[in-house]
Amino acid sequence: MNRLMLRFLQSALTVLCLALLFGCSANRVQVTQDQQQPIDSDSGRYTNLYPGEKDYPFTCTENCYQPRQEIHCRPEQGCQYQGTLGAAEFEQGFRVQWLGHAFFLITTPSGETLATDPVLQEFDWPINWLHAWFNGNYRLRYPTPQGGFDAIEGVLYSHVHYDHFSRASVSDLPDNVRYFTPLGMSRHFPDAGLSVNELGWFSQTTLGQSVITAVPAHHFSSRVLVPYLYEDENAVSWSGWVVESQGQTLFYAGDTGYSAHFKDIGQRYGGMDICLLPIASYHSEAHPKWYRYVHMTPEDALMAAKDLSCKTVIPWGYGNASWGMGDKSSHAPLTRFLNVLDNVQHGADIVILDELSQ
């Protein structure tokens, strides 16, 4: 092989390598931040709007887990809610289907289809492997809804925790999906030519005729392979989301504890037609105050519904496709939610869905 040919091959190989690294596979990232989010002065990382100790308006202490006739439990099959299953259509024009945990498929009144926190294998790697090793397989994979995921046009991610964001699950979604994320989250995506929109709190963009707005949540973020060797806690923000379409609004809270941020959102947007609120992952024998600080009890969710002036509430986080985080059973949060309904003034219609059956 002569010297000229060798130089040509070396140049071609260099161009190919550069194309693979920096070429068409690079993601398209757009950052929108209309106002500065709060930053912790000591760490320089993101923080909550209302940090510090919390006083909760109501805490269930008696008859919280009284058996409910709507929930049937069998040792070999787990528990199942005996009512509306899977999906609901609302007069406001929204259609909401729940696949389990934090994964919803939402069709707006103007026809756009959104997914929230789609993690198809319960956890992203390597937490899925560690969880299976120590606890057994809780769920191998979410069932696929009829028609698959081809209709999804946008994905709303609330935060980067392994049960709410999965790099592996991105490959199961359509190629032309637009991803809407909190600030700093785009660096965790696979480099595959994706459209990623990072939004700061109270910043907005559009998807078709729907307006997508990031709003505060009361939570935290971290995503490390080996703790203490690389610490990224709160380097990425966390969000809830408001979807507005044809004058109707839907609120997805993401993971969040109860705080005054709900009143801020309610005052700014003047009431929500549909609220998707978490009611689980609040229970821990070892760290009860911490878990409730960043997750809501069922009664906290009902107080949030009041602050948001929700017309309809759909609770989520319970069920056989959710990992529970130390709660008493798969449907214990829903049992507690139903038992405290009469004890908390919330003013909303309650719609209970059950996860899509395997």
C-alpha cells in the first residue's frame, strides 16, 4: 500500500470517528429558563422553593388501613382495585391512561399524546439488577398498551431518579419524540439525535397546540453508580408539569413532598381541571420524616388538591407495578387514600385507575 493511499485511509478513518462522536447522533438540546431557580448557597446545587422543616395539616393515625371492599387481595395474585381500569376520558377533552407507577399516556383536547416518566423495566440499569439481586424481580417489564407507543409525541420527565428516567427505555419510544425535562437533565440521555427541551420552573414551550410548562416540585435528584466516589446530588433539577390545551389544564406532580409550592402553582394558574398526584413512597421505618419530606402521604395529596383547586384528582404510585419504597403492601397507599377521603376537605372528584394488566 503506497503512502498516498495510507494517508487517505487515515484521513477517512479520522472523519468517520469524528462523525460518530460529534456528527448526526448528537442530541438537539434547547434550554428555556425564564426566571432563576433557587440555588443552595453552600453546595451551588438546585434546591426547593420551601426547604426546611414542615408542618403537615393532617396525618392519619387511626383506621388508616381498614380493608376496603373495592380492593381485593389474594396471596397468589396480589391486590387489585375493583373499579375503573386503565383509562378514563373526561368531558374537558383529556384522555388519561395509567400504565403503573408514574407512567401515564395523556391525550390532550387538541390531540397531542404525551407520556410521563416512561420507565419500562421498573428501574434503569444498574438499580434494576441490584433490586432483583436483593429483593427478587418485582416487575420485569410494563405491559404494552394496545397500539404500542407509536402515538407518543412528547415525554414529560419529572426528575432523573432510576424509577422515573431510563436511558434504556428511550430506545423503545418513537424516533421523533420531543423530550421535556428539568434543567440539567439532557446530559443523561443517550446520544441518539434526540430533541431534548430543558425547562426551568415557570418556563413554557409548545407541542402542537398544547402549552407545556415546568413548575416546581419539592424533591431532590441523584444518579450515581458508586456513592461518594462521584457525587451529583441535586446537580439536575426536578419538576412538575402543567399541560394547557383548548382552555383546559392538566397537572402532573412528579415525585414531590407537600409544601407551599402547590399554593403558588394554584394561584398562578387559577385551578386545575385534572391533577395526577402521587400518594405512595412516604413510608420508611428507618427514615420516616425524610421520606415524607420528599413524598406525599394520601392525606398530603388531598391537601395539595385543595391548594391547586383541582376539579378531578387521579392518584398514582400504588399498585403491583410500583415498588412501594417500604410501604405496607402494593395497594396500602390506595387503601389509606380511600379511608381518609371523608376526613380531608378537598373539593375534587376522585377517579381511581388501576395499572394496565399484565
